[in-house]
Amino acid sequence: MDVTAGRSQLPRFLAARVLSAVALQISSVAVGWQVYALSRSTFQLGMVGLAQFLPMITLALAAGHVADRYDRRLVARSCQLIEAVVAGLLAVSTFTGHLNPAGILAAVAVLGGTRAFEFPAMSALLPSLVEASQFPRAAAAAASAIQAAFIVGPAVGGLLYAAGPTVPYATAAVLFLAASVFSTHIRRQHAPTAPAEPPGFRSVFSGVAFIRGRPVILGSISLDLFAVLLGGATALLPVYARDILHTGPWGLGALRAAPAAGALALSLLLSSRPLRRRVGAKMFGAVIVFGLATIVFAFSTSLAVALASLFVLGAADVVSVVIRSSLVQLGTPDAMRGRVSAVNWMFIGTSNQLGEFESGVTASLLGTVPAVAVGGLGTIAVALLWMCLFPDLRRVDGLEAFPGRTAPPASLPERPATV
């Protein structure tokens, strides 16, 4: 591969991901505020997460096979076009007054299905644009761009919602369309290092088997899974904004942007000073800080304290994200990256939505503040337990020396590793 040519594609790649992420965040702010305004129910907010989770978990493995068998940029473009149509339909339905919580949940379910295909395709594309030795730095740079989108998106979404819920949906539709244009103009990458497996049970599930046979990758993905599942308070931000902190849609946008601001600040630092030593221990430490920040946020009664705790939460989260993505992508052959990224997405991406469902249901049973606090405590407990269950992950020193980098082309392991 011509590395220089590959690097020239990074701006287009990042533009596609950023525009799609901004559109998604704008839509999320509008959906959260509109659902709660229509229903005043924390359970309904939890259902938003469940509506995204079900199609993601159902389609993830098939999406990984698609990403490895077909042109990844075309898969991403198709998903972004569908997302544009869905956002446009939300805008039209809201403008005509025909949108209700059930319709919103249906639209969110379609978005969840398209994201199940978009994420592995885009994630598997990135490693082919840079040298392997530069991937941790590229991953941090990509995280910086995405976190910037997560700051801009919620803030813009909150401001646009003040002009009426139709406006953010229409804006999101335009941004999804723009993302599809950039995805189209990413030039084709080099041919896969190994031919794609034909469709079948073995091919679809080979990503799961690959991860099960590598405890370091399994540990990093599952740690993030349970941390996000237990510590995810995103679904309850409309409740905090409206009933606890007493702000409007702009306050909700600020709350959603605060974790991304913290993540952006630290990811910019990591892009210039990448993690080099004791990365496994640092990943566990970051998850513990994530849990502590969640507890502080749970009991916050002022907007300033809430924003500060969410800022720290986001900074801690991006450390885990950069380490996990580097371990997963550098430890996976190119021909398997789509399927492994799909399993990664099935764990991490769906845990966001399942975590929102868990938070909504727990809040309806225990109350909003206890639900968030218990989630933070659970995150800390999982980090401590995983340090014992996955000692190899705890002992990973530098990403450059990660043994997965030199692994042979993937095949189904003869015997899954014991956790």
C-alpha cells in the first residue's frame, strides 16, 4: 500500500465520521427531549435505548461479515443515506404534528440497525490508512475528531431545538447526506490480505471465536462493556436537566457535550503524547475514575458540578477507548477486522443503548439519583474484578509490544482460552 496516498484519505475519512457523529448527536438531543416532553416518563427514555439495542445486537455479526466481504466505504455510504432519510422523516412528521413516542422509537430502531453496519465498516477502514506503528496516534486523532463532534453536536442540537424540534431533525438529515458524500470519495484501499470467507455460520461467528481465543482483547472489550452498561447515565440527562438542575434544552445540550469536552481534551494530549508504558494498568485506572466521576455526577445539584464531573468522566473514558481500539485493531488481521470490529461494536456500541435502558428502568424503580450512583459503584466493582480475571490485560505494557501485532491470519481457534 502507498502509505502517503493512504494518509491523504484521512481527512475524508474523518469528515465522514465527524459529520455522521454530529448528525447523530443532534438527533439524540432532539429525541431525548421530545420523548420526555411528550411522556414525562423515565421508562420511556429507557425504551429509547432498548429500541436501538435490539437491532444492533441482532445485526452486529452479520454486519461484520458484510464489512469484510464488500467495499467498506460503500457500506458506510449506504448506512448514512438511510440515516438521512430517517432524520428527514422525523422532521416531516414533527412539522405536521403526527410524531408520537411510538414513532420516535421506530425511527430510533432503524438508526440502531444502520449503525450496526456503519461502525464496523468505518472502524475496519481506518487501519488501512496508516502504518501499524502510527495507529495508536491515528486512533487518538480520530478520537479527538469524534469527541469534537460530540461537543458540537449536543450543543448545536440544544440550540436548534429551541427553534422547534423540526429544525434539529432537518439539520441532521443534511449532515448525514454530507457524510455519505465524503464516504463515497474515499479512494479504494489495497486488496485484502486474504480472500473473504464465503457466507456461512462459520464466517459470521468467526469474529466471536477470534476474540474468545485472545484474553487481552476479550478482557478489554468486556471491561468497557460492563463499565458503560453500569455507568451509563446518558438516558437520564433530560431528567437532570429538567427536574434536578432546572435548565432548558440548552442545558441538556451542555450536559451531553461535557463528557465529549473532557474526552477531546485528553485525546488531543494522547495524539501528541501517546501512551507507551503500563497501558493495561492505566486502562483499569481510567475505568475506576469513570466510576468515581459517575458517583459525583449522581449527587450533583448544580450545573457547574454536574458539568465538571461529566468532563472528568469523558476524559477517563477516552483513555479506555484509545487503549481498547488499539489492542483490538492492531491484534487483528485485516481480513478479520470487519467481523472483529462488529463484535467490538456489539459489546461496546450496544452497551450504550442497553445501559440507557438499564438506567431508565432502575430510575423508575429506585429514583434517578440512586440509579446513577449505584451504576458508578458497579463500574468500580467490575474494574477491580476484571483485574483479577484478566491478569494478562493488567500486565500489558506498551502497545508496540502487544503480541497480537504479530499474530498469523485468523482462523477459528482449536480451543477457546479460559477466562
